[in-house]
Amino acid sequence: MITISETIENVDVNQVQCVYQSVGWNRHTPDVIQTIFAASNVICLAFHQEKVVGIGRAISDGVFNAAIYDVVVHHDFQGQRIGQAIMKNLLGRLEDVSCVHLISTTRNEAFYSQFGLKRTKTGMARYQNPNLANEYLIP
């Protein structure tokens, strides 16, 4: 059974790091994880028993804009609707926000479209990492 928590307090960040690493996101060190979650005001963690198996976070002003980041499910737990539970939790808590942004990883756009998210006409980004720039930016 999967349970959802809305805080990272008292959670072993090494478990969170394991979730990131299971999908190849290896730059998320424990220090980085503490920094990014401290800066996020909407947090969702999915647990199987007492183990973190999914994460999601957002930053929002609570009125006009929010941005969802890092919706990640441990590789061994994918396909069990955990990502859906995380997105429903995040979007439910952001339901009164006028605009919710999200940048999908490649080939996951269809997953996010089931929640009513659509491509934007004016979305823009800057990536410092040339590999990410090549993958995500339109020339």
C-alpha cells in the first residue's frame, strides 16, 4: 500500500536520493536535495511501507503561478499509479493557482496531459548544461 506525505521532515534524504538515482538523475546529492526541498513550498512523498518510492515538489506564490518539479517514481515502483497519486496531490493543493507550469522530461508529455496540462505557446527556458539545452530547447 502506498501512503502520501506532504513533508520531508524526518525523512532520510538518502532514500530520496535513491529515487532520483533509480532513474539516472545522479546530480541530486543529499545537500542538493535538502536545498531544493527547503525552497519548495508544496511537497509530496510517496511511501511503500517506510521507504520513499516517489517524490514531487512545487514552488508557488499561492495565487497566480506555480511550477511543478521532479515528479519521480523509483524505477522498481513505476507502473503502479504512484506518479498519478503524486500529481493529483500536487495539483489538488494548487487548484486555486491561476497558472501551473511544468517542464516534462522527454517522452513523458502524455503522462502529464492526462491531468489537463497542455503545451504552451510562449514557454521559454535557459539551460546551463549544453546536453540539457540540446534535449529540451527549440533551436
